[in-house]
Amino acid sequence: MNRRFLYLIQVILLLGFDSGCQKEKTSPNQSSQSHIWFDEPARDWNEALPIGNGRLGAMIFGGINQERLQLNEESIWCMKGTYQDRQGAAYLPRIRKLLFAGKYREAEQLARQELMAERLPTGTRAYQTLGDLHIHYTDSSNYTNYRRSLQLDSALVRVQYTKGGTNFIREVFSSAVDDLIVFRETADEDGKINCQLYLSRPGEGEEILLAGDGIIMKQHIENGQGVRYETRLQVLAPGGSVEVGNNTLIVKDANQMEIRIVAGTDYFGDDPEALCNIYVSKGKNKSFEKILADHVREYQGYFNRVSLDLGTTSMDSLPTDERLKLDGDGQDPGMAELYFNFGRCLLISSSRPGNMPANLQGIWNDKLVPPWNADYHININIQMNYWPAEITNLTECHMPFLYFIGELRDNGRKTARDLYGCRGFTAHHTTDAWHFITASFIAHKRIQFLLPAWAST
């Protein structure tokens, strides 16, 4: 997610409620302000549409001949280096004396020298992509009637188009109830779905196994310097067949195709294979319709708590990218309403009770070395993720962040003692999944203290 874009969403969320537009227990809003939609496939990752259940997410590109689902699991983190606190307490009196004397530059130089460790290179401790599901279709003929949408009131991506006189519909969502991503494609004529699909991951070292109607991908990332993960997919192809090819599954002449994806890691001490077994068993005997109905019911338990109505205009019927281009003249108040609903959808989809907090990119990241490691900047950025949580009645989504602050205490007490000779606990500009607290030096940053208190605001 573009950080500037997310920031704009959060500002609009705050402004929306300053206008006194909150009400609880509303029915789903079926207006154009609950759908982000486009009339062409995504050209790059930033144009793909996000889904998530708080832990397991994907970006959906909606390609016609080649579909891509870029996958994420919240705990795919590497750790290729560690931080060590300086023993800086003896230098604090001198630093204070310089500050009180107005010698701020000298005080800063001494603090950098004696209090701050060097910042590890970007990518040393980073949130990483889980990988990609690729679907290559055999029919490359022209298409018409294309529409790609994210239904904000149900956290469902829908892609529809017509090719060769046949209407195709894809539906993709990530269920918190059943802990899996589900992809279904249907055609209104029998035997029209033909494709090859495979899993991949950037870099090296993943192990990929194919058997029957399934693919398993697993790895101990960064040659053992990070988590172990396993992800599995299963393909169902009513009316057709599923065959094993060269690192691919081949679907032939199916009336419809359903793909179920699960993933787990050892971040919390569990065995990834055992976790995947549990996730597979949860939805094993449930139909697509039942999984979808349970997902929508659970998701709308959060989303339907609040609504915002800024009226309608002729702009509402336009694709979202066209509305963005025309929004500068202020004639589309519904765009603010759409931002409002999109912001809530992102928070619900990236932060749920029992999970890790949303990082700099929520849970969506397509890289092994993302900007700023996609970690937790606790000076301001993680707080921005959660500013709208309480005023939009999403307290449960706020809890992962609040618990995360508590999880910083053990390391924070050690840092307070070793670095400052103080009781209590402290934190600095940045932390990550491994809860490092050390004061680290970045050339353009100033020293920032007392962030546990600031993180709580």
C-alpha cells in the first residue's frame, strides 16, 4: 500500500467523524460508495486489490490471460542480525549538562556516539512476501465487459468479463472464520475453464511439492535466519480434471474452479505443517457457499457498526480511477465516503484479535526487502494505522497494537537499565516482530525517547 495513500485515508476517516456521521447497527451499504472498481486489470502491484482476514492476505491483479494472487502471512519475517544496547548510563550526566548549557549539537553528537547503535541494513530484519499464485489460462482471445471490484461491505474481490461468448466470474476472499483464502471461478458454459497454476516465491530456497490436486510450498527463509513457513493450495474442478504437470497443476475443461489456500509459520512456536493441517480441516467439509456466508457474516459484524452518507452525484457511476482524476474540482463528496469505507476495510482486514498489529504496509507486501522493512515505526506510523479504530467502533481491531506495546516491555526494561540506568521500560523510533528496542542511528533522524507513552496516544 502506498503510505501517502493510507495517510489520506486516515485523515478522511477522522474528518468524517468530526462531522458527526456515526451511527451503529446499520444494514450494509450497497451504494457505489461500498465498491472500488476498475474497467481494466491491474498494471502493477499498487493497482491490485487487497483482501485479508487479519493474518492471511492477498493482492488480486485480475489479469485475463494471467491472473496473479500475491500472498502474505503476517509472521513471515527474517532476522539476519541483532541489536545490542550500549552501556550509556555513565554518559547521561554529561549529555544533560551540555543540553542545559545550550550546547545542543555537542549533546547530540555525544548521545549518538555513546547511546545509539548503528542501524542494521535494510532487509536484515524485514517483513517478507509469502509468495505468489499464478494462473495461466489457455484461451488468449479478446475479451469484453470487464469489471474488477473490491466490495468493501463484504471484503470480496470480484472479477468478471466475457470471452468467446462465455461470461466468467472470479470471486476471492480471505476468511477469518475458516483461516483460508478462497478463489472461485465460474463460467456460464460448461467446460470453459482451462489453465495451469503454480506457486512461486522471490529469491531461492523454497521447496515445492505437487500431489494430486494440491501444491505445498515451504521454506526456512533466508537460509534459516527467520521463520519457517508452509503454504498449501487445493484445486477443485467440477466437471473437469486436475493433472500434475512440471511444477504446475493443469485444469482441463472445468465448469468451475475453486482454489483454497492456507499458510502457517513457526513464529509463535507452532509447527507450520501442523497449523496447515488444522486450517485445512476447518473448511474441509464446508461448501464454497457456506464458507462465503460465514465470512460475510463475521466481517459485517465489524463493518456494519458504522455508516457515512455524503449523498450521491453522477460521479458515482464512474470507475474509481476516473473519479480520482476528476476529484480535484470538489464535485464528488462520495469519494470521501468511499475512502472512509476503504480505510475501515483495510483495518478490519489487517488487524484482528489474537494477531500481530498492522505494520507499515498493513499485511500486504510483495517484496523480500520492502521499504523501511515494512516494520513498526512507533514514533508515528503505527499509531496512524489505529487512529480511526475507536471512533469507528473497531476496538477489537485495536487490541493487537495494545498487546504489542505490552510485548515490548521485557526488552524495554533491559534497554532502560543498560542504556539509561533507569527503572521502567523504554522504546525508540522503530521496532519489529522480534521486539527490538535499541536506540539506533539513522543519519537524518533525531534521537527519540519515551515512545511507549507516545505509542499509547
